[in-house]
Amino acid sequence: MASPLEVIMRTIRFISACAASVLAVGAAASLTAQPPATSAQRPQELAFRFMGPSVGNRIASAAGVPGDPTVYYAGAASGGIWKSTDSGATFSPIFDNQPVAAIGALAVAASDPKTVWAGTGEAWAIRDSDMMGDGVYKSVDAGATWTHLGLDETGRIGRIIIHPTDTNIVYVCAEGRLTGPQQEKGVYKTTDGGRTWTRSLFADPMTGCSGLTMDPKDPNVLFAGTWQVEMHTWGELSGGPGSAIYVTRDGGAKWTKVTHPGLPTSPLGKIDVAIAPTDSSRVYALIQTADQGSLWRSDDGGASWKRVSRDRALIGRAGYYIRLGVSTGDPNEVLIANSSLHKSTDGGVTFSPNGGCGDCHDIWWDPKNPDRYVLTDDGGMSITTDHARTAATRVRLPIGQMYHVAVDNQMPYYIYGNMQDDGTMRGPSDTPEQAANNVAQPGGAGRGGRGGGGGGGGGGRGRGQAPTLPDFGIGASGLGGGGGFGGFGGGGFGGRGNAGQWEHNLGGCESGFTLPDLTDPNVVWASCYGNKLTRFDARTRSPRSVAPWMISLDSPPQDAKYRCHWTAPLAIDPFDHNTVYYGCQVIFATSNAGQSWKVISPDLSTQDPKYIVGSGGIVGDNLGQFYGELVFSIAPSEIQKGLIWAGTNDGKVWYTRDGGGKWNDVTKNIAGMPAWSVISKIEPSHFDPATAYIAADLHLMDNRSPFVFKTSDFGQTWTKITGDLPSKHPLDYVRVVAENPNRKGMIFAGTGHALYYSMDDGGHWTQLQTGLPPAPVSWVVVQKQYHDLVVSTYGRGLYIMDDITPLEQQTPAPTTVQLFVPRSGFRFARSGRAQFNFTLSSAPAAPVKIEILDAANKVIRTFEGTGRAGLNRATWDLRYDQPHYVALRTTPPENPDIWNEPRFRGRDTRPVTHWGLAQAQVGPLAAPGTYSVRVTADGKSASQPFEIVKDPKIASPDADLAASTAMQIRIRDDINETSDSINGIEVMRKTLEDQQKANAGKPEVLKVLREMDQKLGDVEYKFIERAAVLSDDKYFQQAYKVYSNLIWLNGAVGTGAGDEAGGADFRPTDTQVAVLAEIEKDLAVARSDYKKVMDTDVPAFNKLAPGRGLPVLAIEKK
């Protein structure tokens, strides 16, 4: 059996990556001359770790396997495809290797459940941030692998229908991009499994397909609903003459527009259609109208129609809803998904609220079992297999749509964000927001899911999720998990168990920004749609509404005094944390916590009234997502007071150098930036006040190319710096740009499906991919002190790439070993970590040795691991070597059967166990100060100094922490001497015990053996009380001796042990100092007795042993 120390050492792992890059800086220690690099390579093993949120957002589409209640597919609005094979108990992502995450439609072939189709691009279109796709995908192995099969420019696919008996025949309902006229929309058909496509139905360039249904009894009969809609920055305009119902009775060769006096008259909006699976003559049409009704029905296969419901609740906010479901067992049973679920059992004449989902979207009904159906909504998915007679299985996936992310300067730093349909939140960077139920990933502990809207809530299973960690280092068992220093299923950074650390509802709401006051992190500012703004104080847990003007929700922008976007910009002045900026078409500022505001800018937009119009089309819909002509980004400089940049959603860029006294319009200087760009992010340089970067997003103007610009002269000239950023994919447009505050010229760009970095100010770009799904990147920030890259995605939550110093210090690949300058190690309460990155030119033959040295150049920790060619990472938990364990070998007379107990069976050693007192599992915790690390590979070494800095929340001065560490080391050394002495005696006594069994019939030999065992036992029990060697947890029989007292004191002075709380963050108490001195007196007595028996009695025994046929007792040299 391995010793505990060996177990710990096996937790050491290095993570390797490709050596990078051509752009060198001389910041790293190297052993050998550097040859020129020949190419830039991706640092594949610098991986992102998932930070939550655990409970995510919209599932836009769903499908199951007909007749099989165990298999389900969930298509997230912008979080990929997930699959369950255990009736919805757990789900796993199965689409993350594809370059798109928005899933509009899913379909499983009824005749072959291994054939699965996915249509990308979300069809529930209501926000400027909702995502398009890149066509259709097909899997023939139940989602294990996928093939892209074209229709790249269809934008948004809302329905896929597979022929019930011929899997080669498939129909696709394509809405289109919605951003202008295009040919790639309507209904498409393939008859060869997707190799070729025919546009079967096309209404006009402004109209796409919004609904499609097939008669399962006659697959040549299909009805389609078409939708004329246009979406731009300034409005979503639903409705027009293109919206209609079409029918084909020959498999799509010919479509006929359905006209009948019973149908509503144009203009119409979004339309969905459904044929009752059990009655081909029954057809339903859910139609967005201004005032003509909502649901129509045909009882003769579409020849005639009548309105059966005027219920406006069935068609509210049509762009976001409009979905029909007809029971596969009863043509009169209809479900309609809208802001809540509506159910009819009389053919659509009357409806009653039916719960089960809130902000509902898709409906999938099992064609073989009418009691089984699936509902999707803004919070997840509900599965019923008994017609909702009992509670449905509620599915919540980690698919959070985060608008932005921010960080503070605490230790550990906190991350902040707003999540769609949830709200504001923050939590420590070393602890993920707890894992959702229904996620098939092990480790950690979960919590029940949050309640969904409209009755869709409920408790979760609390299934844990292990974060994706980029590295594992040396550590000890315990402390929140086996291995490492903080749980997460063993290893990795943490130490805080599983959350309870994250706070929610910090004011604000789902959209906008959540920003900490960097001077006082108790204060959090958060914006929200409708011109709502709050200031939250954690001391009172009280958010205060501090908006600069009245609410604008529901108001068409032309009727509002201030036009404030759904994600109105918010910024805190870096030079005065009391000054906060907020943007509508003007910029507001407050210097008194929102008590009063002043306007510090003119209207910064183009002020074109053509684009200051109400949104919605035939039915108004004004939440601010499509307000035009307003400020979209505000960015005060961190290095020049009074310098503020601003950008609008109509392409204007401004700056002021006097805090808003005078504004300078530099838009005309940006050559190559198309009109009506959304200036989605402005990044003032952290190094040069004249330098700034902007990201311009034009995807709502039907331009999906990447646009990033840089100025170095306060906007007088600009350079496009997209370099070799990809530009061919529909999601290649740039949403955000950010500069690394630790490395000039290092910038990041987040696109609609990826994250890139450049080391040369945008000349060349490299994708950062490992651990980051292909979800839209909404915001990027680098935490300066930690050198951590923090990313929010609009579909898969928050991510951190720990310690990007290898990227910051990129140099050509070394010929032997190169150790990068480490960032500071962080000493938290009772825990900490330091991280080391190094490159190897080739995989070494022997294990790589890592040594930690103190300020006196003394080695305090050594560990080894397998190194790989390229980038490697090792983590130290700031622990010195742990104390030695006692390994008992003898059989106590009080319990002769102890080795037959299940806990010890098959072992040759056992630990000391006692309830409330655990053997020391970790070594002393290093104090703040200067250290160094030395890496040795194949005989070549490189060293770098580094600092350990303490968490400011630790009140004790560094001198007190150093005193604690010194005492912990002293106790550790005493434990080692004591354990080594006990273990040496135990080895000898085990030999004597075995010899007594072997010489059972020799009284004289037995007498000698027993006398020697008695002498050794007398000494052993000076070190440890006899009761302790019984390994009994709950026997309280005898006063502690040296070993147990040291273990207790080690816990009291260190980071705890059993019931001892610990005190590593404080100077040892006077009592602890005195107690140690007293214990060391007892240790001195035991040490003297040990020396005597080893110097006198054991040699005497050994001298006579051969003559008696006995083995010599080996004396351990100390």
C-alpha cells in the first residue's frame, strides 16, 4: 500500500502545451540561446475553467426518440446541443466541436433514431443579441459526430421535418438572417440526405419560413407559415404581405398560397401551422395579427378556415414565441407556447393556463406516446411521460447568456455579471457558481435548480459539476477534496468547498452591466432595461434605485425624453470611485451615489428621426432592445483623468479630455468603418492615453465581417487591425475587444463564436480555444494582479483562463528549458497557491523536478512530475513538506484480531486514529515574502524569484504570519522526529512479534524476545500513549503523550485538525508557545530514552541474536 506521501506525490501533474510564438520578449529565464521561431502555435493546454452560472437560459428546441423515454436532445439558444440517455436525469454537451452554438431546430428520424438533424440559428428572434447560425448539421450516430451539410446563409432555422419512412427526405424551415433582403430563406428540401438542396418554397426576399408541418399519414402534404420580418439596430419590424400560409400536396414540388375568407387579411406577422397527427383534415394556424384574432382552424385539410380564438395571450411578443403543438393522440388537444403555456381540449376554442414552462418556446410530442411531451422555455426544459399528471422532470443546463463580466481587486478577486432571464450575481474567482442538476459531469456538490417562470420551477437533483481546470499541482488530501488544495473532485485551486459564496440579486436585472466599486467592493452598481439603475450595498443587502430619469419601458423611443438601451452602458471613473457614468443618447454622471445626476454630453448620436422609431411592426414591442440613435459604450481612461471615450449604436465615436466639458467627434477619421456600426466596445489603452481600440459590430446591417480599429493619436487617425482574423463564417463579426493591462500590444477579440488574442496590436491573431465552447463571446477582461483572463459568453456562462503569463512572456521555443517569470503567489486564509509555467524543448527522459526555495535559498518543498515538450504548468499550494505519518505495524494485545478488521485487512501498516484529532495531512503554510522556484529537466535547471503576497482581508501583519509559519515548521520537525522514532521502534517490534510466533516452542528464546520488546515498548510509549496504538476512534482512556499533543498543537497553530479550528493566520498565542516548550521537554526525555535503547540495548540484542537463530534488528539512522 502506498504511503500518504506517495499518494500526494501522485497528484502532481504538469500540463503541456505547444510552445508559442514568434513575438518575443526577454522576460523569461532561459538556459540556452533562443533560435528564431518559425511559426506561431496555439497554447492548446492553457485551458479555460467554467465558473458558472450553474443554471442557465433558453432551450430553444428539443427532440426525443419516438417511443424511447430515455433519450432526449436539447438545443440551447446559444449554448449548443445537449443529450440525455437516462430519461433527462443528466445531460452532456455533444456539439461543442462545431463552430456554432445557436440551435434553432432538432429532429430525430422516426425510422432511424440514430439519424439526428440540427438547424442552427435561433428562430425566437426578439433581441439584438440573439444569435444566427451557419446552416444544418446531421448525425448518423445519435449525436456522437456531426457533419455540416450546407445552407450556410439561412441564418435562422426554426423547424426540420424528416420523412417518416425515408431518412433521405428532409425539409428545412429557414427564417433567414432577418437583417435585410436575401435569397437564402423559405423551405428547403433534400432527397439525398443533405448532399444537395432545393429551395422548395420562396415567398420573397424579405420573407422566411416560420412554421412547417407534415401530414404523417401522407408525407407529401405539408403546410408552411411564412413571416415577413426585418431586424436592425433601430427596430424589429414584424409583419407584411409576405406573411401567409402555403400548402403543398406533392412533396414540395408546387406550393399554393392558402387564401380563404375565414383567414385574417394582410398585413400579418409570424405564423406557425400544425396538422393533427391523428386527423389529416384538422389543421391549425397560429397567426400574429394586430386585432383580428390569434388561432385559426381548418377541418377539411386546409380548404376552409375559421377563427377559433381571439385570445391575445396566444400571440403576445410573436417574434419570441408562436409555437403550436397538437397531441399525437387527440386532434382536439392543443398546446400553445407563449409567455406561459396554454392548453385547449376542444380544438382551440377555449384555453386554460397549464403551467409547465414560463416564456415557453418549443413543443415536442412523442408520435408513439401522446402522454409524453417536452416543453422548452427561458430557464430550461420540462419532460413529462404521463401527460403532466405528476410533476415533470425539470432540466436546467449551464447555458447562461451573460451580457458582460467585471472583476474587482479582492483576494481572491470576485467576478460580476448579468445573466439573461436571471439577474445580477458575483462570486469568488476560486469557486464556481454551483453546478446545475442534469449535467453529466462528476465532482463537486450541486444545488437545486432555480425556479422557472410561469410555474416552471422546482428543486434540482443537486448533481455536481467539476470545473475545467487548467492545471493540477501538489497538494494534500482533505481541505475540501482529495488532492490539491481545494476540492473540485481532487486537485486544483479552490479551498472553499462548493460555494455558498456566490451572491445573487445585487440590484439591476438580467440585462446591462454589474460593476464593483474597486475602492469599496461592498458597493455594486447595476443597470437594467427600461432606464433602471441601482446601487447595491452589501453591508445592508439593500439595492437602491438611482436612475437618472423616469422608466422608459414600453415607450417608443420617439416618445421618450431619454433613449436608453436594453443594455445601457455604465462605467465607474477610475480616478474617483464616487463618479459614475450612464448612457442613453446622452451621458449622465453622478458624484453622490446617484442622489443627483447631470448631463455631461450632448446627444452623441446622428439624431436621424428615421431611426428613432417604435419597434415591433404590426404590434408594438418596445423594451429597448431596438432603440436606435443612442450611446452604446462608455469608457473612461485608467491612466489619464478626465479622458472618456464614447460610442453609439449608429456608428459615432467621441472622446472628451476634460470630463465632459468638450466632446470631440472622430467618426469621420475611421476609414473603412461602415455606417451604422454598433460601437460595441471601446478600450482605452492602459499604457498610452492617446491610444484606444474599438470593436464595431455590423451583423444587424447584414455585414458579418470583423471590424476592430486602433488609434494612437486621440482619434485623429485610425487603423483597422483585424489582420488575419477569420472572416468567412457568419459568426466571425467581433463583439468585444480588450487590451491586456500587463502587456502592451497584447489584445483580445471576442467574436460570435470564438476568442482570439494578438501579440502585435492586431497584426496576427491566434485562437484561444481549449475549454471554451463556441458560444458568442460577450465581454473580456484581464484581472491585472492575477494575470487571469476572464470571459463572459452569451450562451455558456463565465470562464477563467488562469495565469496567462506564458502568453504575456511569449518567446521563441527554448532548446532545453525556459521558466517564465511567475506571477505572485497568493496567500489566503488557510490556503494559497503559486503557479509556475515553463517550456521544454522536448519531453525529458526523467521526471521534471520542481524545487521551492525560501529567502535563505533553502529547499522547502520538492516534487516531481512528467514533463512534456512545450508549455508545462505546475502549482504549489504554499505548503512545506507535510509531517511524517506514524505507521503502526504491531498487533496490540488488547485487540489480537485488529488486522482482520475490514479497514486494515490486507494491509501491513495502520494509522493512529482518534475521534476529533486527525494526523497532520498538510505541511506548514508559507508566510508572505520572497521565494524562488527551480525547475530541473534532464540535468538542466532554470530559476526565477517570486513573491507570496497575502490577502488584505488577513488582519495579521506579515511578521505575525512569519512567526506562525516558523512555529508550524518547528512543530512539523518535532512531529517528524517523533513519528520516525515510533516507526523505527514499530519495525523492530514487528520483527520481534514475528519471531515470537516462529519460536513459540522455545521458552528461552521467547524470554529474550519479550524482554527486548518490553524495552522498546517502554520507549515507544514515551512518544505516544498506549491507547493510541489501538487505532480506536472513540476510546478516551489515557492522557496524550508527545505525538498526540504535537498533532493537536499543530492543528491549533496551523490550519486546523479534527476539532481544532486552527490559527495559521495569527501569531501563535503565548500559551501555544509555552505548551510547545512543555511538549518539547517530554520529547527530550523520550529522545534520551530512545538514544539509550538504540545505543545500548539493541546492539546487545543484535550481538547475541545470530547465536540464537534470530535476525538482527535494523537500527534506523537519523
